[in-house]
Amino acid sequence: MVRQSARTAAQPKTTAEAAVKVEKKVVATKADKVEVKKRAVTKRKVDYNEDEDDKEENIEPNVKDEDEESPSKSKPAPKKRKTTASAKKADDSMPLAARTPLNTLKLAMKIGAHVSAAGGVQNSITNASNIGANAFALFLKPHRTWNYQPFSPDSPSIFSSLLKANSYTPEIILPHASYLINLAQPDKTKSAQAYTSFLDDLQRCESLGITLYNFHPGSTGGLPISEACARIAAHLNAAHKATKSVITVLENMCGSGNIIGSNFSDLATIISLVDDKSRVGVCLDTCHAFAAGYDLRHPEAYAKTMTEFDEIVGLKYLKAFHLNDSKAPFSSHRDLHENIGQGFLGLRAFHNVVNDERLQNIPMVLETPIEVKGPDGKKTEDKKIWAGEIKLLESLIGMDPESKEFKDLEVELQKKGAAERKRVQEQVDKKAEKDTKKAAPKGKRGTAAAKKKKKVEEEEACDSCGEQSD
Ligand SMILES: [Zn+2]
Ligand SMILES: [Zn+2]
């Protein structure tokens, strides 16, 4: 209603122009003000997540072996974080860009970001709307601890009324599982803990009317991959029986150590063991795919990767996308998200994705870094970056990649990311050199030394995720 005029008013004249300008632009419309008011009303409903560490939201660490999880990590977060969360909430309430009406785009690409749900799940809706997102992801509960509280009884009704008020449908929401959940965990107690949290998330989805739920397949813990996939599938089958409709969406990973899901065949194996195929799907993360050796950069490479996906997994299972550029080079098996167009994937890869008409209407979620250093050296989150990237990606729909407009944009963004690409390339080269020198002698595989080396590699991969917030 009122919102419609706000959206129309914010329509870019020319696509690339809008993409560049939007970062600086603050759209404070009448409708947005109404939204802020609505938010103020619901703000006091604190379900959970006061301790949510938003700084790490755009990081995609691989699932660690849970043995690495120290008991101290399960402690509730210190109370002082409440102040931080409240401060962030104030920042989040700023409308930064209006949503682009889908009928004004040549293809119905629903693009958004993984937004904060600090202060209560319902806040994710306003946070998504404030950055002009037509899709969004969120954590349903604190994602780095096993300690969690149930939703407050009125959460579902507040959530669905806010969703309606913002003209969002539940299908565009893609909640992300806690990073601790490893459904492949062989240890019985830990496996039960992971399953309980997983099922709790699915029940949360259903209570909110959410239809998709994204999770990392997990880690083999050094045991055979076939057994690990069977353990995941068994949990999925049980969880599907215990719930009604939510689709469990496996995410592809970047291929380090014991992490499951870097090959399309891992995903296919898990799906083949799921009884109710209508309850399972896949979310493709562009950064993970690229780091795992699936190229997306050129139209031919993109087509080849998607054909491979279709042949091995099946396009009908493709339920969502994570849109991230990569700070690390092709097939480096490192999970380092970069801003769109600034990494080794480059703008052309994203042009390929958003112009693929088969991907219409599925949620496409940015998990790109938004931390910036202020003049005082302190890091803060700048959500204008996501608002700008959403408009940038939308501007690529139907844009001629041979046009000056595209080429200029490509050059400009590559220039922005040049130093970071160089830094990570050097790291990757150094590690490759080290690995060649230290190559384990044959016959050592399966020994304690080899296992330890594998675990170290995995930890390195996980640690590397933290770099993007530097
Ligand atoms: Zn993920
Ligand atoms: Zn992802």
C-alpha cells in the first residue's frame, strides 16, 4: 500500500548508476518511518539472541569436529553484550534502501542478506526491509552455543503479522542452522545434542510458517564418508517424521579436511538416503563452490557447473543460493567471503547467476563482509554495504556484460579488492609450498600422524574464516 509508492520512488533510473550510488544514499520514506514505529512496538519482545554475535554472521566457518568445542563455549554469553546488541538494534532501525518490486526486474530474482535477529526473530524482518532485501536469512537462536531458550509464546503471531505488514512471504526466508550442529557426529551423546538442536530449529521454522531451513552437512570426524552421509540421512528422516513440512536444505561446502558437502556427490548421496525427497534440498554457496573447484566465472564454466549439479544432484533440489565473492583463489579450499565483484569470482560470475532464469523465485542471500573500521580504529557494521550489493546484483539482471557500463563496474570493483586478493593469494601460495615440502610419506595414511595433520588442516580452514572480519 503505502510501501508500494516508496518502492517505486526508489527505482533506479539506470541500473549500474543505482548500484554505485546506493551505498551513499539514505532513503527515508514515509513508509519506512511507519516500519520503524512498528519495530519500536515489538522491540521489547526479547526472545533470545541478545548474545548473538553479529560480527560473525557473515562468516561461513566449516563445521568443526565437536571435540574441538570446549565446554566453556557452552556458557551463556556475558551480560555486557546486551549493551552492544541494544546499540546495534538502534543502528538496524535505519531504513537504508527501498525494496525493488520484483515486477520491475526482468527476472524474479529474490536477493537479500543474512540479517540480524538480535532482540527477537521478528527483528530480522525489519532489518531485511531496511536494506531493501527481497529475501533474507537469520539465525533462529544463538548460533555458537548449545544454550538456548524457546521463543516467547507470542513470537509466531508477531512474526507473521510483521511479515504480512512488510509484504514478505515465508518462502523467501532461509534460516541458517547453528554452526555447532553436526548431524554426522558419531558420538552418541553429541549426536543426540546435535539432533535435538536441529529438530528444535525445524519446529521453530514451522511455528513461524517458514518453509526452508539451511544447514551445513557436517564433519566425518575422520570416519568414512559413506557412514557419515548415512548418519546425516538417518537424522533427516527422523526429523522429517517429527515435523510436518519444512524443507531441510543442505549447503555445499568449500572442501577442507573432513568437511562433508564440498562435492556435489556428497550431497547426492545424502539425498539418495532421505525417504521423503520433498523435504530435502540444496543451497549453493558461490564462494564455497568456487573454493571447492566448481568454476562460475565465465558463462561456459558456469553452465558446466550447473549441468554437473543437475546431473549429480538434480536442479529440482536447488532451493536457495548464498551469494558471496571469494577472497581466496579458485579451488583453494578456503572459506573467505568477499564483497560482490571484489574477489576472485568477480562480477561476471554474479552476472551469470542472476541472469539464470531457472533460479527465479528462490531466496538468494548475501553473506558478505560488512565490517568497516571507523576513524577511531573501531570496527562497526555498515549495512549500507548489503543495501548497495542488493541493488548492484539487481542491476546486473539483463545488463549486457559486453557493455561499457558492465566493464567499468567490473574494473572498479576488482580494483577495490585487489590488495586483499593479493594478500590471500600469497598465503595460499605459501601454504602450497609448505605442503609440498611436508608431503606425508606414503603408507602413513590412517596413522595418528596423518589424522592429526588432517585435523590441523581443518582447523586452519576454520580459522581462516575469521580473517574476513579483519
Ligand atoms: Zn552456511
Ligand atoms: Zn553460505
